[in-house]
Amino acid sequence: MEQDTGSVKQQKLAEIFGKMNLSELPAISGHVNEVLNITLNKRASVNSVSSVILKDYSLTNKVLQVANSAYYIRGARISTIERAVGALGLDVVRELAVSICLIEEFLRFGGEKDGLSMQMSISLLSANLSKLLVQKFKIPVSPEEAYICTLLHDLGRIIMTIYFPDVYRRIEAGTTSGSSEDAMCRLMFKQLTFHEIGQEIARFWNFSDTIIACMDPSPQEAESAVDELHILQNIAVFSNLFIRDICAKKPPHIMSRRFKNLFPIKMLPVLEMCLSLADTVGSVSGVIRYGLTKLKYRSKCIATIQKYQKKPASDLPAT
């Protein structure tokens, strides 16, 4: 008698978790969750954020490096985390802490440098785009929460890049040949998709229900301005699709009917936002700068902008 789909999925998840070495995961959970929790706490103070960062020597050094980078520095060099918070602003430091923390944790487990650095770069670009959209168009959700939920939207894809690089390359090859990504994932991972894998890992790490829900690739549309969860889900999907299409040299994924109530904007303003992200994201770490270079992100973004600038305004689709 054939096993049901749920049983097959559970067996494959057990195999994936075994490959990841569960004995090491609680250490990740404690550190990442502490930074995530302080990031999403609206009452967090400069001191509380600084205290979390200072618990980790590597993270402290990375935040100071970013604060003193050519992109951010505005005068005398910064030598303390509290001064970094003062110079950059609490929100920026929170986001840097989470981003750098995740990058450092993932890199500890090896994996293919090219694939991992490119995946992390796309997630950081998407997270920053979602924050800009929320701020510029006054979308009624927290910019910080949009950032975190969008950053972690593709957690499953990143995990597969680290622990199953050969399988991930086969999935990529299949999608390049015309197969759908979901179909290739289900074939390779016993009916599991990237997003289902990411959600199961996020549950194991005790991530919030909101973060887990925002990994859904096909959420329902938000019904009102107070429907925060569905707004966050759609922002995460939109931002990741938009950035991925630029990096794949495809016409940016619009789905105007789905997003028009959240994003009453034209294509060129969004593309210009995307181009502005190259320096912001590149300042986070050398690994991310490497990923942006491998993606040829800046040149692809410029090429996409030039393509749409040549079109009459009436031909530019609304997002």
C-alpha cells in the first residue's frame, strides 16, 4: 500500500533535518531569535539593542565595520555600538544586526559560496525594497516587520542552497529548461516545496507565526488596511518576485490586479528604488558584495530601467 503524501513529506523532512545536524541548531535558535525579538519589539531602546549586539564579538565588529563604511560614515570614525546606533539610527542597526547574524550563522555551515552569497543578496535586496515601499507609500504595517518577514521569506531556498547544493542546482537547471520551480522541488524533495521546508525549519527554530505565515508564496489578498498579516505576506511575495525577476533578466513580475491596492505606483519608480539598494545592501558584508557582483545586479537593474524609459508612459504597467 502506497504511503500517503503527508507521510512521505514527513520522511523527507526528517532526512533534511538529519542532514542539517539538529544537535547544532539550538545554538542558532537562541542567537537569531534574540536578535529577531529585539528587532520586532517596538519599545526596544538603544541600550537594549546594543546589549544584544555586544554579546557577540563577531557581530559587534561587523556592525562597526558597516557604520564606518564609505556609504554610511558622516565624519569621525565610530568606535562603539551605541555611537553606531546614534549615527545610523535604531532601525538601521536593528536590520543590520539581524541580516549580519543570519549571514554569519549560515556561512558557518559552509555550502557553495556562489549560490549562498547570491541567495542572501537577493533576500537582503528584497527586504530593503519592502521597507522602502512601506515607508514611501505609507502602507499600514511596520517597516521593520516588513523587512524581517521579507528577509526570511525564502529561508527554505537558502537552507537548500547550503545543505543540498547539488539538488538545488538540478532544480535551477530544470526551471531554466522551462519546468516550474514548485514542480521541480516536489520531484526532488518528495512533494515538498522550498516554502514548506522553510516553514518547518522556522517552526523548529521557534520563529513567530507572522514570519512563518509570510513564507507563503500565494497568500490571499489583503481585504482592508487593518489586515496586517495579509499585507505583510503580499509585500514579502511582491518584493522577492520583483528582485528575482531583475536578477534573472526577466520583465519584473507585476501581477497588477493582485497588488494594485497595496502599490499604486508605476514601474520606473520601483526600479529606481531597486537601483538605490545596491549600495545600501553592498555595505553589509564582503560576502554580500561578492553576491551582488556575481548577480551583476547593478548592471541588470540599469538595463531594466533603460528598457522601460524607452517605452511611452502609457505602455508602462502599473504595479
